[in-house]
Amino acid sequence: FFENSGYFFIGTDCGSMLRWGLAHVPKEQLMWLDKTLHNMKNKDMPIISVNHYPMNAMVDNNYEMIRRLKTRNIQLMICGHGHQNKNFNFDGIPGIMCRSNLPVKEKKRESGYTIVKIHDGVASFNEMPGITW
């Protein structure tokens, strides 16, 4: 976690416990999240959460993360995993999936990445081209 420009950024990780199974936020990550949220100096500071998986039905205990984040001023959840730019609503929390930096050969899409900017409480997302393979 870190603070920057009046925002509290918090990152967690999760993954599937079984090959091709649903993702799961480990107990240790949830305990760390509890401690981190509890120890925030400014409990009203806006939070931006980052996790590899979207906190939806892809994560079997997504509600555990969402419930904890809703105890504070969660403003945005950013995720990856889907290799595309896509809007989400995670139980009332705005979310965005950012694209992968890997090219998609079958779709003939170049590599690239997403730049996220926060200005005056508004997040903007710009896709940037990468190298051509």
C-alpha cells in the first residue's frame, strides 16, 4: 500500500487454488487487508484497490474483499486478468479491468498498456500502444 495525491492505494493478490478453478483471496491477504485498513491514519481517505482478478464471480470469496473495503472510503477497484479494457460494478463499487501488455496474435492486436490518471476525483484510462511483434 501507499499514499499519493490524497489517495490510499492498496494492492492484494489472489489466484486459483486448483487449475482452471475459481480464484480465491487467501486468508493471509484478508488478514493483512484488515490490519492495513485498521491502521489507516485517515480513515476517510479515498481508496483505490488493485487486484489481478476482478472481484466478481471469478473469485469464490469476492464478498470478503468487498465487505472489508466498504468499511472505508473505497472509490475504485482496478483489476486485470481479462486482457481487455472493461468497466465493472463490484457490488456498487466502480471498477475497471485494464488490458494486458501482451499482444493477442489471433486477434492481431498489438501489445500495449493502460495509463490510469486520477484528477479532481475522476479516473481516466488511456490505452497506449506497445511494441509490434
